[in-house]
Amino acid sequence: MLAGGLYGCALVTYETVVLFAPAMVVIVVMVRRRRWWPTLAVVVPAAVQGGITLILRSRVSARSPGYTTSFDVATVLSTFAKQVTAALPLSQWLFGAPGVAEIPQGAMVVAAVVRGLPVLVAMVSLARLRLRIAPAAIVQIGSLGVWMWMSSSALVAVTQRWQQELVPGQGYLSVT
């Protein structure tokens, strides 16, 4: 119940969250040992929002580029690449996005080391522990993360507005 309510809130806040439903259903079914009923907390809110969206969009006569799709393969792939890479650390500086203050490369290296060193220490420390995490669980969580990253980028990539506006290093944060 709580999961469904929170997912419903996310659905009306971030439009790409509806694309997370298939991966979440797979994870719930795998974790709950092949039981489908817990997936209703995800499926029902996603289906309701999808239905409302289809009804509302079918009644609109004039559409802006923010709500229009274009499936030109070259444009979609280019926009997808821009959106996917924009999620990477330091992408605005690495790709020279406009309007971003310049940072010397040496400062970026120092920042990467300062942030990376604690992560390295944590990873080495965790490697020494005997964690009881099944490799399948790690794959499931990683797959969910990749699905969320790629599916959101795919939705942005087919939207005409973002095909026209995105530049390398700057992505669109999907919000309604």
C-alpha cells in the first residue's frame, strides 16, 4: 500500500517513472518467489496514469514540441547519446556544455581523486567483509538501475523538444 502510494506520487512528479514499472514488476516477482499480486502496487498506479495520459492527449488538438514525438533514427540516437552521457559525472565540463563555468583540468583531477579515494577505501573494506548478498540480487539491482537510466533516456530521445534543444553534456531532468 505504501509502495503504491509513493510510486503514485513519483508518477505525477516525473513522467519517465512510468517506464520503471516493467523492471520493478520483474524485480518484485523474482524477490517474492514468483508471486504476482505484490506487483499490483506498481501496475495499478502506472496503468491509471497511462490511461489518464492517453485520454488527455487524445483530446488535445495543438501540441507543443515538448509533447510531440519524432522517430527519425539518426536524431533519436543522437539525442539518446546526449541524454545518456549527461548522467555521467563531470559530463558538462568534459563535453564543453554552453553556460557552464570553466574548471581547470587539474582541479577536475583533484576532485575526482578526493571523491574517488573514499569510494576506493569503502570498496576495499567491503571486499574484506563476508556479505550475504546473492550475486543474483546484485545483478537484479544493477539491471534495474541500467533499465531506469536507459528507459528514461529513450523517452527523452523520442521527444521532439529535446531532440532540438539538448547539447552534449547537458541532459533533461524529467519532471512534470
